[in-house]
Amino acid sequence: MQSCGMRITADQERAVVSSVRNELLVGGQWREAATGTEFSVVDPATGQLLCNVADAGPDDARAALDAADTAQPGWAAHPPRERGEILRRAYEAIVRRTEELSLLMTLEMGKPLAESRAEIAYAAEFFRWFAGEAVRIEGRYSVSPDGKGRMLVLRQPVGPCLLITPWNFPMAMGTRKIGAAVAAGCTMVAKPAEQTPLSMLALARVLEEAGLPPGVLNVITTSSPAETVGPLLEDPRLRKLSFTGSTEVGRALMAQAAHQLLKVSMELGGNAPFIVFEDADLDAAVDGAVLAKMRNIGEACTAANRFHVAAGLAGRFADRLAGRLGAMVMGRGTEEGVEVGPLIDEEARAKVAGLVDDAIARGAKAVVGGRPGDGPGYFYAPTVLEDVSVEALALREEIFGPVAPVTAFESEEDAIAAANDTSYGLVAYVFTKDLRRAFGAIEALETGMVGLNQGMVSNPAAPFGGVKLSGFGREGGREGIDEYLHTKYVAMNL
């Protein structure tokens, strides 16, 4: 694989795609789907076929859970240090293979190679983080308050897990869940998004080569996720569901998971406010806005969705942001210098276009952009909207694209009220030099995370997650492994 800055050839693209096993991984064996069918994976920058992968059905999902259930006792008893060493070896392998894994991700998801490289580094860090956490699963021993006995508290793996990952960060969302489960001693059935299954399949091979025992990780790819994995949620052997995706799908999965009272983690949609107070460093705020809005082409639950700017700064902020976004190079992510890739599919582009059209119809002005891109692929031009009505759908719905609606506020109270005026609560961004104002905003914002004077919050060493309709549970940080453990209390009569 050629290094950064060198042109990617068609032969290299074909080689990296063909290097991925396009089968299911069940019980340590790569095999075709029981259905005998496959589905297509498409390059969103061209609309052209990349390859076909096995299209699993319910029988395949049950076989994967069979394998996970069989492997669970032995894996739970596996030495924590060795569980950590497997993750450490996998981390090192991912780092070594950064270029090929980045190219694979760009081809199936569309983001520019520079962003894919950044995601590979981020993804690898979850394995390095949880490699250390594997040996830090602690309980406690104490004297009973009446002095007549002892209390022992154990932390043990919950058991087989179903991990459902999204298409927008196809490697990092895999390592964030798998790393914690491996460290905790849980076996897994992983179901990647049908748009981007190749990164998960490549990750499974990395873990195999790192020494992960058969049956610990099972991967099923499918074009019919509800029909395929739905039966697993009714199976008493499954003990945990971790899902990253839309709030609508999360609600449906929670309803199914309720039958078995599964331990559930939900990382759902967002509608992140980006607040710029009048005392903020305008240059730093614009830098942060570009990062918070345009990371991953805006296709991130953490993407800044609404820009609330102090009235005295709003016009200058919108103009500067428009200048930055308008200068970004749009194109196929494999091409040198490209900063903005395509959206994932035509449905995603149509949604973004509809939100922009609605805002303009309600009086907003497109300072830059406001239209789909030219040519093949699912491109939409980076867009800044100003004078956006509070009734505009772009302020109410998750945009998931390169569109920045800017509104003005008059007071600190107005800014916080506008930021909290949403059913979502994943992340908020605040730019101010005033320490009192900063802490006031941090405490008042109804979100699980806050970026203070910076446009990115994601960090493998920190707990990631939201409140309200953005879900519950945390991934990453010391809290991340807790999602895969249950507590057992032992009362001892001495």
C-alpha cells in the first residue's frame, strides 16, 4: 500500500476490496450464508459496485448465537491479562495496516482518506484503552455493618452480546463495542450496517490473527437486519444489546429487548447546539465550527447541528464559516486534496436537500452552497444558512450532512434555552472566555457531553453517550467496560 500523498490506483482499490473475506464468521469458521444469497456494497462516490457479501438470515444469526453461547464459559474464565494482550496485538496490527484499512473505509463509506486515517487511529485506541481495562475489573470486600459477617462484591461478564454498529464510523464503532466486550470477558454477535460491512469483516480478521478464540466474535452481514437479528432478542441466551444508530430504530430494538430484560446500551441520534458567546475568540470558534460540523462530512451524531451565535457576532461568524466551508474541495475521497466526500446514499442526500429547501422557504439565506453536487455519487455542497427561522426543520431534525444553520441570540439565558429546546441530548459545544459563563453553560446544558472551546469531544479514554432521546449507557473511558459487567453480591457468615 502506498503512503500518504501518493495517488491511489484502480488496482490498489480492487486489491484492498478483494483482500476482505466476504463471508460470515460463525464459531471461528468463514462460511456462506445459509440463504445462499449475497448483497451489494456500493461506492457512494460513484454509485458503482465494490463487491458482494454474504446475506445472512435468521438461521445464520441463531448459529452465531449458538457459537457465542458455547464459547462464553471458557472466555469468561480466560485470564484477564491475556484478554488484554489480544487487544494489544490487535491494536498494533491496526496501526500497521492503517493505509489499507483507510482505503477500504473510504471506498465503502466515502469519507476522504485523511479522515479515514484519523478514524483508524481513533479505532485502534479503543483496543489499546480496553487492553489496560481488562486487568482493572475490581470488586470489593468489606465487613458487614453489624460486624457478624463479610460482604464480597464481584464484577462478572454479562454473557453473550449483540452489537449493532452504524455505517458512519464503520471501524471505530466496532472497536468501541468489541474492545469493551473482549476486556470484560463477553462473547459477541456483531451485525455491521449493510452499507459498510467491509471494515467490520476486516476487523474480524485482525482479531483472529491476534489470537481471539473461535466463537468469541461472530460476524453476520445482512441486508435484512430486523428479520435476521430480531429473533436473537427473544432468545434467553442473549444477555446484552449494544446499538448505535437512529432513535427510531433504537426505540424498536428496546421494545424487543424488553421481553428478555436485556442489559441495553443505546447511542442514538443527536441535535448538537454550538453556542458562541459575544466574548468568544471568533477565530477559534470558526475553527471549532468547521471541525464540529464537517468531520465525517457532517454525518456524525456529534456533528454541530445548530449554531446559536450572539447577535453582535452572528453575521461575521456566518461569513467566516461560509468562507471556510466554501473553499473546501469536494470529490471522491481517494483523490488527493479532497476534503468533502459524498453522503452515504441518495436517501441521505435527499434528506439534506429537503432540510435546506425547507429552511430557505421559511426565509433563510444560503450564504454558501445550498445545492447538491454535480456528477455521479451522492454529493451535497457544504452549506451555511443564516436568518434561519425557529420553525425550520433544520433546527429540529438531525441534518447528518454538511449544512450549518446559524441563528442569533440576545442573552445568555436565550442561548441556553434554545440549545435545550430539543428532545435530544448527546453533545453541545460552547465557546467563551468567561469562566463563570462557561461553567454556567456546562451545568445548564441538557447533554451527556460538552465541548468547551473545542470542536471535538470523542476520546477513547472518556465516557461517550447522551441523555433524553440520545440514549443511555456509556462507551469508552472507565465507564465503558461497566456496560458489559454485572454485579454479584455474596453474603458470608463467618
